[in-house]
Amino acid sequence: MQLFDMLTSSKEKYWLKKISRKLSKERKPIIFFFRGQILELMRWIVLFCHDHPNDGVTFDIEENRVIFFKCALIASDLWSNQTYGSILDDEKDISVAKEFARAPFRRALEAGKHAPELFITFGRGWNFYKKYFSKHFPTFHDDFMRDTQMTFEEYMICFSAFAVSFMDPLVNRIVFDINTVGDTTLIPEQIDKFVKMESQSLDELYGSLWNEKSDAEVTEITVGPLNTLSLRNKPIYSKPDGRSVILDPVFFHERVLVSPIFQLIRLNSFNHNEIFSAFGNAFEDYCCDILKRMYSTTTRENNLIRQKEYLRRDGQTLLQIDAAILREKTAVILEMKSSFLRESEINLDGVSYAEELRMKYSSTKKNGIEKVKGVGQLSRTIKHILKKNNDVLAKDFNEIQEIIPVLVGHDSLLDAPLTIELLREEFQILIEQDIGQINREGLLNIYSLTILTIDDLEYLEDSTQHFNIIDLLKDYSRSSTVDSLHNYIVGSKKYGYYANSHLVNTSSEILKKTRELLFNQTDY
């Protein structure tokens, strides 16, 4: 609402009051600005607007602010057309409509996404790469230094300085000068390297967002969807005179959370599969350590199994359970997956996105070879538990009569509407194939699949001091909701989220290092 007040005249404010009264009676929220709309507006500004030297007073003129506001509203419609096409208007069978709506719903969730809390980005980014990824990819720190000319610690410190100083317009000015921003610090060279590595010019933005098309070449047919790759790679815009701004806070946070592995890939000297494999193993370790901290005390009523092998043949692991939480006759089986979906496959054709999900999180066949991942692995694990294929498995799960399958995803959008539904359907098909015959008498009660993102697992670490996670997962499954676990918890009177103290403490460590290295200050 503060942005609305800044961009409008008394005329628009008058109409807002009228609309507000009408919508408040209908209990409908008013949303003027959202992330996807602003990114779309940014794209068109790059195409049509000119960056004049020595400006900076454009928004001092009310007429300009109103024009900007109107353009933002137009951008909202453009975003909607690019995201949904005609799927919301066409008369389709409900099952067909779902197929076509699955990818747009994911994009809509992403368009409304906010940047994570700073303590999550600081804590996870620092912990994950320093402790976990470097364990599975031992040359990470040397490779990162070779690519960036900075240590990972220096990179994190520079990121934290910019995140704290230039991302909240209500607290600080968000425009900074790249020529002088590091002058008052003790590491001006590293600050300069960081800004140059993360920033791009208007020409670079224009080339990547429009593929060098002129405004005369852009039509409704040729416009195409917004390609955000350049914004992900370089989320800071810099003018020739040095004035700069962070273009998108979500992409800026991603520079710490996921981009370091793509830094390695761009070196072109490593096997991509080797890097992604190390990332996956590190993610599994990271999640399992969260669970270990959750159930580290002997007084907790749940028993935790972590990364335990049960079946091996010819030197290969045939069955490993990433994690399991046991209580009396109930077992929660967790499978961790860190897959990245290809942006090109999340489109309106109604097929590509579903196939991409199956390939990364289910069971697929190619050239007669079956690849089992995610929900397929959960199904196979449950099959082995039911058949009690060895003595150790039989001992650990001897009393178990019901199982709650949980897929833990690094992808924060894996719990998007209709995505959950597809993965649940995939799991039901596979579990019926695997144990349908041997479980006819209902020896095991199998709950529906739960999707748990890493964001929610981190929040649950401290939250489960106030409730039992098995009770939560049972209630969520019994609710038969198609909504995400996150939304279920937020809307619940019984459950709630609490900040992760482990990540808070780690982020405090980063902020302390930042103050020391930048300003030689130790008190904070």
C-alpha cells in the first residue's frame, strides 16, 4: 500500500477507496503489485525506455509516477497472458484443464514468491557449501576462488553487506554507487570484485531479455515468455555513472543458495553429473542433520534412522533409507531429492512439465531401462519393508503397521498446486504395482504422499518442540487437502512455525564476520 500511495495521485486514491469498500464486503484482497508483474514491467522498460545521464528526479514528478503505475497494471495483464494463455477461458474437460494448468500454477506461485528471511539465506548458504558440499566436492573452495578471485567466505560477507544495506527501501536507500560503495570498508577490492561479478549494464539486459530485437520487431506473436536467466546470473543493474540497484531480491538470494554450483559448471572443466551428484549427496546430509538435531535427545518419543543401508549386491547399494522417523506402529519414510527442473519444460503445452516431473521425481523408462527416483524410491522402500527382505530391516520395522511417505525437495516450488496432485498420483500407481498383490489384506496402511520442501523442513526443526511431526503428517494426510503442507500449517490452529535457531545462530556468525572484515567492528 505504501508503494501505491507513492505512485498515485489523489484521483487514483479516491477510486481505490471505492474499490476497497466493495471488495471488503466480498472479503476479497486487493493486490496491485506482485513479483511476476514487476519483472514483466522491467522487461518492457528495458525495451522502450532510455537511461539518461545525470537523471534521478523522474519520480519527483507526480505525472511520471502515475504513468508508471498505469504501466504496472498493463504489465500485470501481459504477465497473465504469458503465464496462462487461454487455459482459464477455454472450455475443457477438468482433467485436461489440470494438465494445461499445472505449469502455469507453478509459475504463478513463483511470481508471488518473496525472498527468504535473511537468516535462512545466510545460515543455509554458509552451512551448506562450507560444511556439506565441500565434503562431497573437496575442491570446491579452490575452484570457487579460481573462478571468482574471492574466497567463499569473502563472497558471503559481501553478499550479506549488500543484502542488509540495499534491499529494504523503507529502511535505507536502495541505490548505491559501485565506484564508491567499498571505499569505507576494509576490503574495497573484494567489494569491487563482487559488484562487477553480480552486475550488468542496460545493453546486457536488453540483449538477454529481448534477444537483440528492436521494439518494431516485437509483436504479440514474437514477444515470447520472459527469460529470467540473465537476472539469475547477474541480479544487479549498474548505470555507466556507477549508480546501481538490486533488480530482484529472490534472484539475489539465489546467488548464495544455488548459484555456486553453476559457477563450477561454467568453468567447463568438470563433469556436470559429478557436480550435481555431490550437490545431491550434500543435500541429503544437510536434511539428515536437521532431523538429527530434531531428535538428538533421548527424551524424544520418536526414533530416528538416518542414511542406513539395508541391501547390497556386487558392491552396489540396492536399498538405503535416507531417513525414517518411528513411533510405536507408525513410520515416516523420507526420501531427499535435490533435482533442478529445466525452465524450458515449464510451459503451456500441458505435457512437458508433467514429463519433467516424472523424469526427476518418479519412474521412467528409456531404451528399455527403468530409472526409479523420488516417489518410485519411496514405493520400492515400502515394498522391502513389507516383505522384510533381511533381518536388519525386519528388526527395525517389525512392529510397523502404517507408513507415511514423505518426499523432501530442494525445489521450493515442488508443493505448487497440481504438482502435488501429480506426484501423489504417480506414487499411488507405483505403490499399487509394487505391493498391490501382497498387501491385499491391508497389512500396511499407506498414507498419501506428503511433499516437504527444504524451507519447511528448516522451519520444522524448532517447531516440533511444540508438537509431534507424526501427528502433524497424519492430520495433514487425513485432511485430504490438495493444498501444500506449508499452507496447512499456516492455516492451522493446532500447528505453527517457529524460527530455526540453528540457522539464526549461523547467520549471526556471518553478520559478525561482516562487521569485523568490512568495518573492524566486533560489537553488534
